[in-house]
Amino acid sequence: MQGVEMMKITFMGAGSTVFARNVIGDCMCTPSLCGSEFALYDIDSDRLKESEIILSAINKNINESKAKITTYLGEENRKDALRGASFVINAIQVGGYEPCTVTDFEIPKKYGLRQTIADTMGIGGIMRALRTIPVMKAFADDMEEVCPDAWFLNYTNPMAMLTGYMQRYTNIKTIGLCHSVQGCSKHLLDSLGLEDKLEGRTEKIAGINHMGWLLEIYDKDGNDLYPEIRKRAKEKNATEKHWDMVRYDYIDKLGYYCTESSEHNSEYNPFYIKSKYPEMIEKFNIPLDEYPRRCVNQIEGWAKQRDEILADGKITHERSEEYASYIMEAIVTNKPYKIGGNVINNGLIDNLPKEACVEVPCLVDGSGITPCKVGPLPLQLAAMNSSNIYAQLLTIEAAVTGKKQYIYNAAMMDPHTGAELSIEDIYAMVDELIEAHGDWMPKFE
């Protein structure tokens, strides 16, 4: 690896300004990384320029301008953005809110299929993966030529499909990273009035991305916290409306809490969003069409936020809990660090398919990223994960082979889609989505 003072860190999708600010700002707060070159890559010139201005101000204000910030616009400059990088952070969104995200919601609605987030599973997650994997392949091809030893830190959804593709079908060292693992138990304990159990707690989380399971949680004295968690969660669901009712129902019906939010998990199974039982939407407080609303609010709010950030030039940053800077630091300094990472299973979780992309504890140090053996999951949790995994694997197969039949099969096997629609409607919906996405989607036969 290059000397630390010359290290290059490339951010793909740097027009995601808030996230780029967090991750690169974290690096500027890290002694072993703060003197790096940060190469910003995007296909949107306006957003790229905004990120450059904000990150340059942070570099000046908190980092004594130790970092070098460079920008690269468009596919013709992508290889130069990657050239010589030690780490590549991926945060792209192919097709953006318009036209692609809108299409992923509106066409399924015509068939009676409602979604909340649609970026990880469901027909929305499948379509997002199919239009993103070709771009990831192009990244990998460039990286194999100009930075073959770099680590690729993927934050883009659908996590399991994209990371699984990169790890199985390219030669690039890849880890999939999500925000939901490190905040899982803190959110749960805070929301149940168990804040006094936070300090010194130990836990074990494993499963798949957005459906990793909090398998164990103990307080600092070694007492199992789950009996009290189960009691309080059931009482809270019975007595008040709140935004985590689906996951609390998981605790009651499956015995365990999971990593990602209830709005996400409401669409990863056949249980909650059901046209035959519309009253369940109210009962479990499920926010249909949540992701489009968020996109609209973010787009409308960004200009104001940008102007406020830049108004007095006093932009600052404190290191966040995002994994990226800690991973890079651990590899560069050989200072061990533990993460929840997305990797190919290969026997890490005994009762999930070996080809699956699973989320398990990983040790990071100077030798790289080493996933840890978990063993078998409780059978009901393995069943929940498996119901998502096979749709993910079929989607990857469609992307690799170019065969449309695998897309139909992936949609059929998706738990929510298969529970709501007939096979005939699934086929028709898939065809209409592919046509509507046009050039954003590769050609299938």
C-alpha cells in the first residue's frame, strides 16, 4: 500500500453531498487519513461542485488544509478518478429519484402492489439492482486496470445484490456497509426506556443486510436483556402507535429484533402490506410511499441546507459512527476494529445458502477484513432471511446472464410481490417496468 501521506481515497457518487461530507469529513478527523488525496467523482457537475466547495471548507477549517481534494466529472474521467486509489467508497444512485425511483413505485401501484422504500427488496429493489450492476461492473473493470489492490467500500442499495455481485463476479476486494448495524441495539434500548443498560452492553448481530438479527444482548454484568425487551416491546405495541411496530411484532412473533427500520421490513415479507387486509396498514403504522416522500423533501430542502452551510464559511465536522473511516484506519495502521459487514456466506451462517451475501461480524486490521463464523441462526430467522436471499440470487443471475426469465423468477419469489400478485400480473409488471426504464436498463433476452 502507498505511504499514508500519499494515499488516495476515491468517492464514487460524490454528488451525494451530505453523505460525502460525513465520510470524508470523518477521514479528515482521522490522523492516519487526514493527509490523503480525496478524489470526488460524479456525473452531475452542479452537485459535484457543491461537494467540492463544502469539503474544501471543512478541509480548511478542521484539517489545516492537509488533504488534497480533486474532482472528476463524467465517465470519460472515471478511470483517472480511480487511478492509484487505496480505497474506493461507493454511494451512487443510478437513475436517481426521477425517472427511475418514481417508475419503481408508480407502475407496481397500477397492479395493486404497494411499497414503502423499494431500494432493497421487492420489485423496486430488483429493478434498482438491474440498472446498477452494469455500472458496478464498469467500476470493477476500471479498478482492475488502475487500482487492482484497492478496497471497494459499498454503501449503495440494494446492498446484498450489489455487494454479492461484486464479490462473486469481480476480482475487487469488496465489503458492503450499512448504517443499521451499529445503531440497532441503542435505538431499541432507548425506545423501550432501557437507556441505563447501554453502557458496557455486549451483543451479537447476524443475518442479511436490513434483516440482520439481534441474536444476543447482555448488560455490563452479563444479564440477558431479551426477557425485559420482549415484555416491554409487546406492551408498547399494544398500548401506543409508534414508528417501529413491525419490528416489535418480529420480537413477539419471531423472538428477535432486526437491524433495519419497520418501514423497510414491512415490505420484506408477506405479512403486513396486504390488499386483502388494508386495516393492517393502520394497525402497524406502515408509511406507504415513504421513500418518494423522503426524496422530494431532500431535494426541496437541499438548496436551503447548502446555503445555510456555506453562509458564514464556518463549516465544521466531528467524526461520526460511519464505518468507512474506521475501516480505512484499521487497515492502514493495523489497529483492530470490529464491524458488521456484508460478505459471501461460504459457511459463515450454517443454515443459509453458501452463495448468499450475509451480514456478519468482521475483524478489520492490517491484513484486511476477516469475517467471523456465526453458526446456525434460529430456524425461523433463517427462514425469513432465505425468503429474501433467493430473490436476490435470481436478480444477480439475471444481471450476469442477461436472461429475462430470471427477472420474472426473482419477482415471483419476492415474498411481498408473490403474496399480492398473480404470476400473469408479475410478468406483465416486469415487462412494463423494463420498457419504462429504457436506456437505464440493460437489454435482456
